[in-house]
Amino acid sequence: MPIVTVAEHVKAPAQAVWEHINWHGVAKLEGGLFKRIEFFGDMPVVGITKLIHLAEGLPVLERLEAVDEKDRTYRYRVIDEGDLPVTDYCGYVRVTPCGPAACHVKIECSFTPVTVTEEQWAETWTAMEQSIIAQIRELTAA
């Protein structure tokens, strides 16, 4: 199964970035790639789900598979792909401090392509994740 990774340096404290990219924090990113996000539970516990209404296409349903708030990391699985051109999509997010005013953001996915090639999905997915990180940079700018 192919794996694609985006890792970038962000000039903002790790906790500030985490607050925008953690399981519930992504709601702060509505209006960009995400039109609307519905959460089915208030606490980030294994098994909780969220329905992401993308800017285009059918909604995508994700389930939290693992989370470590202290380590700023979580894993999730897409359990309804909507009209994404892949199946068996699993994601991973990690925010690692780089001193008090910067961090590294790592976002990763594994997937099986269905109606696209590995390369096509990798390109599309990478652009989406880079746009999310750019939005977080704007929101956490001092």
C-alpha cells in the first residue's frame, strides 16, 4: 500500500499548531478545503467519528483510531470515502516542537488507488495537505 507524507516546518509554537490540526481543532479550518465538519462526540477518544464536507464532492466519514494528546499525534481511518478515488485510506498527524516558537508538522496517508494512479492521488493529496498547513500558518501568525 502506498504511503505519502507531507512534512513542513512551521514558525509557530507546537501547541498553537496542534490546536488547529488535532481531531476537533480542524473545525477552525472550515472555509478552506473543509466546507463544514460534523463531530459525533465531544472528546477525542478512539472510535469517535466526524463527517467532513469538502469544498467539492460528497462528504467523507473518518474514525479516530489512536490519539496521544501529550505527544500531539493521532491516527484515523476513512470509513466512508464519499467520492474519493481511493480506498482503505488511513491517515496520521504529528506535531513536533522545534523549540518554543516553531514546530514540524507531519501528515501522512496510506491508501489503495481505485480510479486514479498512485502518482495522481499523491499529487492531489499533497496539494490538499499543503493548503491546510498554509491555512494553519496564517491562523497562527504572530
